[in-house]
Amino acid sequence: MTTYNKIRPIKPEDIFALKTVIDANELFPPDMLDDMTADYFQNESNNEFWFTCEDDKPIAVAYCAPEKMTEGTWNLYLIAVHPDYQGKGCGTAMVHYIEQVLAEKGERLLLVETSGLEGFAATRSFYKKCGYEEEGRIREFYAAGEDKIVFRKSLTDEK
């Protein structure tokens, strides 16, 4: 297992490589990344986080933001590791890094959602291995027959 300690906020020059990560995982059209990161790069008071993990180049991307109208609740909206690097600890390192950054800011909870389809079983297993508990399921959320599953992890010592 490789140790990844080169996790850092993304920079504009990372976008091309991050689009490659998005495309390789078939998450959404890669060009959407330009709009998704625009406010992050243009607004210094933006309180969202975009991180990458690099191995000579960016090989992963993660995005989290506070949940509106809550105190200390955050959502991990995106995490993706290039398939060539999956299973080597990069995703786990990024999740733990994000948890640490948020905990140090005094945040309370981190939520993550994913699909209930069989094709997402490995994703659900990943979150469980990272210490997340299934908190809820919304049936047929994404489409007929495709549930939304929400995982939760406390960022404080209290349970």
C-alpha cells in the first residue's frame, strides 16, 4: 500500500488532470468541472474545500462543502481517484485528511451520499471501511429503482 501525503487544495493548473480523473471514473461530463470550481477560485471568502492527491500529477479529487442551514454539518459531494491508483490508499488518505481538516475547524458531522445500485457496492463498502454508518435511504431518489444512501460520520470525540 502506498502512503499518500501530497494532499493539498487544488489549483487552476490542476483542472486538466482532474478532468482526466472525472472522465476515467465516468462520473459526469468533465467540462462541468470548470463551472463547479469557478467560485472556489474566484471568491476568497468561499468556504468550500477542493482537494487533490498527487503522485507527480493530480490523481484524485475531492469536494466538500457545509450543509446550508446547519451548524457544523458538511457534505462530501465528490471523491474520485483515477482507476490506475484505486485500491492503493489514496481515497482513504483523502477522506481522513478531509475529516481532520474539518475536525480542526470544530465541525461536527460529515455526510456522504451514493447510489444504492449494485454497481456502487464497492463505493458503499469503501465508506463503511472509512468508519461511516448508513444513516438513511431515500427510495428511488436518483431514478426509478435507484435509491440514495446517506452515510454519516461524527467528527467529534462524542458519539
